[in-house]
Amino acid sequence: MVAKLYDFTEKTAKLFMKTEKEKSRPQRTTQAQPVRFWNKQTTPLLALFALGFFLYAYTFSFQYALDDKLYVTDNQFTKKGFAGIPEILSQESLVGFWGQKKDLLEGGRYRPLGIVTFAIETGLWGEKPGISHFFNVLLYCLAGLLLFRILFLLFPPKETTPWYLTLPFITTALFMAHPLHTEVVANIKGRIEILESVGVLLTLYCALKYLQKGTNGLLAAIFGAFFMALMSKESAVTFVVVIPLTLYFFTKATVRQHLLVLAPLAAATVLFLAIRQAVVGYFIGSDKVVIDELLNDPFLGSSIPDKFATIFYTMGLYIKLLFFPITLTHDYYPKQIPIIGWSNPRAFLSLLLYVALGLYALWGLVKKQVPAYGIWVYLLSFSVVSNLVFPIGTFMNERFMYIPSIGFCLIIAWLLTEILPKYLKTANLQKTLTAVFGVMLVLYSVRTLARLPAWYDNETLFLTDVNNSPNSTKVNTSAGGTLVEKAAKLPKTSPDRNPMLIKGIGYLDKALQIYPTNYNALLLRGNAYYELNTDYDKMFESYIQLLQNNPDHPQVMQNLSMMSENENDPNNVDKLIAFIEQKALPLNPSSATPYSALGKMYGKKKNDLDKAIFYFEKALSIDPVNATVLQDITTAYGMKGKYAEAVEMGKRALEKDPNNAKTNMNIGISYQNMGDTANARRYLERAFMLDPKLKGGN
């Protein structure tokens, strides 16, 4: 067996071997090879493209989902189109969504290339999810064709072998059909991983072609392709090792050639890290950010032994999913994955499995065994998303297997084409191999097609995966929030409204059973009870739990402020006032919002202008330039007959919002009551110019 593999490797290596004398000769044959390849391999290339395209063409009708809001729909840089590209390149990747840099994830994120493509699409077509899905599929197919081309160089098949039974084709077909890739392709944000794969595969292809041609232009191409990969996602850095390892396994490259290929890889890496340092400000693992939120650090509160036992358990789950991608989900957040110790056999067996893989990979490194190479590709590309090297903010994600699965598919194809034939009669070989490969491909394709509909939009995804990840606090929150939001849009007379709210509350209760201080679940449950027959008492229970754990949570106060304006029932107004005064304010006395809400309720609902002015003044002592509060206190002073104060506050309000018609009118009326007709006319005329409808009501 070893001899056969050695001959196989030697045959492959001859494609890349050149003496100095040969390098000086015109390379007509080598230069013609790409033309021969694309002409002779048209059928498998078209078959692979068709496989990827038709598997995922269904997504062209899909909407935005999941993290698409971070990079597309709610990203202020992307929404600017071409004008936003400089900001995308010069800011941490989540600044466009948050509006500022936030230390929520260790190391930050700098992945601008994919976001730039989203900005280009927005600039050309606006927000059209179908177009974005189309380009995702197209790029995915391109990645598959690049993989096939590389494997064809590394494993040139015999002329007598049918194209559909060659190792390059089987590997690539299994890769393109693998159900674990649905998240990468069906979620628009997954383009980040797809572009990374295109970049690293193009880099490897250029490195192999450089060994054939030896031209400096290919060294430049290596630099450019790898820099593109790094700008797509930082994890591409693992190919600084994977590419030289590939040359070691399959070519007779000299030390000098290795160094020449490594030089542009290193240069691209240094340039990227320098840019990342300048933009983000720190490297992954070098910052001192303290993560105190379970949803950003699933190992929070766990002991170090339990943490690593759980990590190895998840690493075992990845291998299980590679072989049996049956139950798929986008959500592995706490506590879908339980924290376990080393006494749990699942952790220990997974550790033994990876030790065995590592030992075989080391042995195969010396012997240049093909499956050992596949293991190296898997382990190296997986290492940076495994939680072993640095924390990634979640237990695991199916999309993290996208590039590592290349190693897995290669090993499976090698077993089918090299090992299986040893146990079969020659007469039955082709039929059996076709049947085994065909069954695998069909099963993978069917599972992919079955999983795809879940990615149609957020509602479909959350309500599907809440069944696949029932112990995740995050997906229970998402499912509950989706139902509450949908129900709130229905007429209050709709028979579907209350049952939908009750079901949503059920999911939110489950989320809080799993993680009692889940801020978002507490907020959404409070909102749900408000929508459900305006149940203030139960709403207050959720809100007070939230404020006790997070007094600065802005959304609670904003919701209370909104309710204070919309509520007309005197009893409910009293409940709101009592809750804010007795519960909310003591927990967060430094926020202007609750004071403003109290001022509005006392002024508009209770007609208590003294109390209204008192609370407005409190709000202004915290936020002196709050235009809304300034406008409200202007009205209150005017109604109280304090016209000079009304004019003063009104002018301060106009400094922040000069085109506010009502503020101009209130100042004009105050001047009118003071007997200053000239100023009264000036402000009233401006008010009527800004809003002619006010003239009829004056």
C-alpha cells in the first residue's frame, strides 16, 4: 500500500519538478495545460457547477435573515452604497451596525471585503436579497471549481477512470453537497466565509502554478489572493501553514521554492495585521476586554477543566455532524451545549479521537499519506474556530466546518477510490463505487434541500430551530420575540393575536428558565404582556427584573415613555407613574428618560403642571440639550403662564431643532401673551411657514 501511494505521489510530483535547465527553456507544454484542462474537463466542471447552482438556486427567493442585519440591512456604512466603502475599510466591522466601537467580542472583528461587496450591491441595486443570494451561490460554485482544479493538479486521474469516479470529482461533489454548508450559502452574511475560501483556494492554485511556471507574476498573485482571503476573514491565516504543507506532501519543491512561496504569504499576513491593528486597535487575544455576558462567552463561570472538556465534546460533535448531518441548527448558544467535565465519557472519547487523529497526522506527515494530509487540512483550518486557541463567543457553529470539511471530503474520496477497490472484484468495482458515491451524494443533497427552507427569513429560521435547539436561551428568545412582534402588528380584534402572544411568552419563559438574566428575553416578555390585554402588572415584573440586573438598559425607559404618551386610562396612568417613581427611578436616577416620561404624564394626563415642570427640570439637569424635553417644558411654562421662561426654553429648543414648527408657535404665543407683537408675529409666521396646518388651529 505504501509503495502504491509513493508511486502515486511521485507521479503527481513530476508535474511540479523542474531542473534549472528546464526552467530556462520555453514552457510551451506547461503554458498550454490550462487550455487543455478547461477543454478536456468541461463535463465534470459543468456537473459540479450545476450541482452547486441547482442545490442552492432555491435561495434566490429568500429574504434577509439572522446576522444579515449586522452587515447589510442595519449597517449604516453598507446602506450608503459606494460612499460607505471608505468607512467599511477604516472601521471595525460591527461599527456600522452599532454606531460605535463596542468591546462585546474578544479581539474585535475586521472582515471588510464581504461588507464591501454588500455595499456595492446596495449601491447598484438597493437592498435586493435575491441578488445577494445569487452572488453567494455563484461564489460558492467558483470555490467548488477552484477546489476541483487544485485536486486535479494534486491527484491527476488515470485516463481510463470515468470522470465521475475520480478523486478530484468525488471530493468536490461531496464538498458542494454537504448539508453543513447550508448556513454559509443560504445566509447572505455567509459570503464572508465563501470569499475566504475563494481567496485561500486561489492562493493555493497560484502557488502550485508557480512551481510549474516560476514567474514572478504568480508570486504577486499569491500575495493578492491571500490578502483578499485575510480581508474576508482572519481565519484564512491558517493557510500560511496549509499551503507549504500541501507543497511538501505533493511536490518536490526545493527549500528555495518553499521560501519564495512563503514570502508573499508572510507579506500579505503582515500587511493585514498592520491594517487590522491600526483599525481595531488590538489583536485577537491581546486585549483586556472583560466579557461578562453569557451569550458572548458561553464558558462564563465554568472551571478551566470543565471548559476544555466541553470544548473537546463540541469538537467531537463536529465530526459527528460531518458524517451524519441530520439535526442541523444555526444556534448552539447556552445551554444547548451542556457544560461537562472530564468524567463525562463524551469529553474523554472525543479527546482520545483527536489524539489519535493527531498522532496519525504526525506519522502520515513523514510518510506523506493522503489521509494524513486531509487531517492536517481539517485540524489547521478548524483550530482557530475551535475555542482551543482563543474564545470565539459561542460553543460551536456549523459554518465553522465549511473550509475544514475539505479535509473530510478528501479522506472520504480517498477511501472510496483507493481503499474500497482493494476489497472488490474488478468486474464489480465501477458499479459498486458508483453506487456508494451516488448514495452519499444523493443523501447529502436531499438533506441540504430539506434544510434550506429554514433559512427563508428570520421567522422561519427561529421557529424551525427552536425545535432543533430547544435548550438554547438565544433561539427561544428569538422565536418568542418574533411571535410577539408579529402579533403586535395584528388588529386587536384578530383571533390569532392573543394565542400568538401566549405562544411567544411560552418561548420567552423557556429562555428565562435556561438563563434567568437574559436581558432581551425579559424585555420582550414585558412587551408581550403589555400587548396581551395591556397587563401592566406582569409587564412590570419583567421590567423590574431587567432593571435590577441592568439599570442602564435604555429600551425599558423608552418603552415606558412611549406608553406614557399613548395611555389614556386614568388607572393605567397611575400605575405607570407609580412604577416609574417607586421602582424605575431609584434603580436608574441618572437617566433623563424616566423624568421626561413623568413630566409628560403629569402634564398631559394629570394636568398637574407644577409636577410636570418639576420633572422636566430634573430631566434637563441630566441632559441640558435634550430637544424633546426643552419643547415639552416650553409648552408647560406657557400653559402655566410663565411666558418669559417659555420663551427662554423655547429658544434653547430651537438651537437643537430650529425647524420645529410647534416650538416656534409656542414661542410666538408666549410673546403674544407678553404683549411683544413684533416677536410674536416673527415666530408665528415662521411656524406657519414650516407647518401651514397650524394656522387654522391658532
